[in-house]
Amino acid sequence: MQSPTLSLGAGPDAVRAAIRSGEWTTQTSGLAPGYTQANLVILPRELAYDFLLFCVRNPKPCPIIDVTDVGSPVPQQAAPGADLRNDLPRYRVYEYGELVEEPTDILHRWRDDMVAFLLGCSFTFEHALVEAGVPLRHLECGTGVPMWITNRACVPAGAFSGPLVVSMRPIREDQVDRASDISARYARAHGAPVHAGDPAALGITDLAIPDWGDPTEVRDGEIPVFWACGVTPQAVALQSKPPLFITHSPGHMFVTDVPIGQLV
Amino acid sequence: MQSPTLSLGAGPDAVRAAIRSGEWTTQTSGLAPGYTQANLVILPRELAYDFLLFCVRNPKPCPIIDVTDVGSPVPQQAAPGADLRNDLPRYRVYEYGELVEEPTDILHRWRDDMVAFLLGCSFTFEHALVEAGVPLRHLECGTGVPMWITNRACVPAGAFSGPLVVSMRPIREDQVDRASDISARYARAHGAPVHAGDPAALGITDLAIPDWGDPTEVRDGEIPVFWACGVTPQAVALQSKPPLFITHSPGHMFVTDVPIGQLV
């Protein structure tokens, strides 16, 4: 249900206001063009040190955009006027690792010991790739980018360990270097690819069967290119089965005040 | 007392072995050329989350190179064969914010709840500047780089807050852009300058009186250029007066296995 009052050129403030009021309830792709969108992970304070350290040790899958003070839902660096409890269109709430609800706000779930993490999102470099004339098939097809669990381990930190998750985009052979160079500029949005070419090098046996998202055809003259994926930190954090754990719902990201250029 | 057995071209392993055995007890500037040196901060686990978050929120003064697991003195990412308890030539031990000793190892001080942080050091970009033909007066004069407390506040995190500390290097007017561009490449060694020009913009009233280090003359045709300084995190951490807090002794840094080029 897209609101007719939210123009495509609306800025982050207007977008978040429309989400907060319930006018905008769907995915955020393409909203507030030019501004960084972010993945959300909310954990209790007792797990926050290990999770923060996990992100620091694994900056490619887990680039940190902002971390709130304990008990505060306000991301002071990324959007000081926002409230992470109701400024995303849809959330996922997990109890002991089980998905229990997908509400449009989490005011009823917030606790004084919560810490919210905003992590970089591939929307940022995808936008830059398309602007630079590198077409992305999953965007053209309107399908979800395909993702796989790889055979590469993340660097563990305390309670958190697990494999790197990657997303794949087919890139025309003569554009692979260009796509790599452009995405490398966005260190806080997964940066350069982790691999280009043979999926088996990452332990991926079948490009037709992703672990998440939709299969995306790799055509003649194209190379499958793999980037570290923002699903990694969520998948890893969920393994610890905390009593309460909250994320955004896939595609329903947080729109920050941070211009994409500033994220370089 | 420099050991005759430690050649100038010795690699990080040989340098650390000479330090560990007590053969090398002086400053580390110029040792293991091409490899990153790091500031050391050791804090108890109960302060580690706030300190890690402080570093994440203030990446220019506090660029993170590595963080050990709780109770482990081994920096797995930066030098997996090293032991931070005796691989630096000299340490400073503080109790409740007071300097109580400057030993050559801290084996007697280590505890199971300790976390060690390695933070980027200006040696890295200074090396790159000199290589690129940008002379640095304090190196030529063999004096300490001058440092000041500024009027800019760091972003606070929990128990930690305080002002940004900067170092100053006079740069010839026509080389300021070049110096800025080169240091900007080393985001994990303080990155680009925070200011070039009028010291008053940072609240610095007298370039002849630094808060630490030695005064350095700014000559006609030169601009004072200010970089975020690795003293910031130590000064800020000490404000919290933890029961036990350990750092390297100034200039007596940790030599990592990380090639300078890899720190970009």
C-alpha cells in the first residue's frame, strides 16, 4: 500500500514520518534517493559487547553505521530525529531464536537494556552501480537478490560465530573490474566483492538454489560476482538464541539522514 | 640501549623476539619498516564495551587494528604469534588514573578479565608522507610531535567522553593537499587531517606551548596541519580512573604483522 502523499523525491525525514504514521508500510527500496539505508539489529546489553566486537572483526558483512546508547532508540549519528521503534515499516521479533511476530512497530517490545545496531546495506552500492551503467538483473526483474551460506567462517567474537553469507549479482565480464572498483568505495556498505567467478570456491554448489532470495540467471559472457551480505550478522546473532531479538523485516530498511557520498 | 643483533631490516617477528628477550628496550620508531605499529590500551572487561563503542564512534582518533578476546594477550588478527604482555619495550601501568610503574613487561599485572586494544598510530602515515617527499620537521629534528587538547568534543560512549587531541605537523603550503590526500588513504592510522590553518579554530591559543611533545617551529610558507591523535583514547580512558589500566609507554609501540599497505 503505497501512500499517494509520499513523492519519490521525498527526503529521509518525510519518508520516516510517512512510515511512522502508518501511511507507508511496504519495502523501502528506492525511497529517499541519495540517502543511506541500513539493516537493523536489536540485542540486549549483555550480548552487545560480543556483537559489536563481531562487527568490528568482520567489517565486510557487518559495516557499522551507528549504535545507540543502551536503552535509547535514537540513532544519534545516523538520524538524531528518528525513533527506531516505529520508523521502519516492518520488523521481525524473535524469542529464543524463533520468529514470533512481524509488527509495524516495536513500541510494545522495547526494553531499557536494548541496544540497536544500524549496519550498512547493499542498496547503497547497488545505487552507485546502476548510476555508473552497470545493470543489475535482480533489480530489472524485480526479484530478491540471491544469497548463500559460504564455506568461509567469519572471525568469531565471544558468543557469536558462523559462516559468511554472500549475495550474488551476474556482471558482464568487461564490467567486473568497474563493479569491483565502484563498490570498493563503499566500505560501510559491504565494500568490494569477496569473490568473482567459480561459485565452488565459496562452497556454493548450485547457483539455481539460493539459501535466501530468488534464483538469478547468469548469462553467457557474465561472471557471478559475490559480495558480503547483511544477512550474515542477523543469521549469526540468531544462533545465540537470545530471549528477545529484533530486526527489520527483509527489504523494510531504516532510512538514515546520511548522504550516500558520506559513507565512503 | 639498542641491540647490535637487531638489524634495521628485521621483520616484525625478529623485532618482537628482541623486545621479549630484553635485548631491545628503547623506542620502536623505524623498526620493522613497512609494518604497522600500534598504540596499546588494556582495560577490564566491564569497561570494554563502552571503550569499544567509543572507538567505533570516533574512528579518526581511535582507529581499531585489533581487539583481543577477554583474558587473552594474543592479538589474533594483527600478530597471532605475539604476546602483548611482553612484546612491547615499555608499558605504563595506572591504578585509579595514577601512573604507578613503567615496567618492561606486564606479566605480573595481567588478569583474566583484561581486554587489549590495538589502535592505529601516526607512524604509518608519517612513513608514507616522507616516502612521498613531504618532509616532517619533528622527525628531522628528532623531537616529539607536538600535541594539543582541542575544543572539539569526541562523541561520548557510556563511561567515556572527552576532547579530541590533535598532533601538528608544519607542511609547506604547496604540499598541504598532497599530505592530506596521502594520509587520507590510511583510515586506520588517523586518516586525513581534521584541520589545516588557524590553530584558534581548534581552540589552540599558542603553538609554542603544546600539551604534550615538543614545540615545533612553523616557518614562513608553511601551514600548521592537525591530525587526530592516538593520545585521545588513552586520555579519555584514564578519565574514568579504572582500578587497573595499562598502555604502551610513549613511542614504545607494538609492532604488528600487518603490512602498511594492508591498512588502507
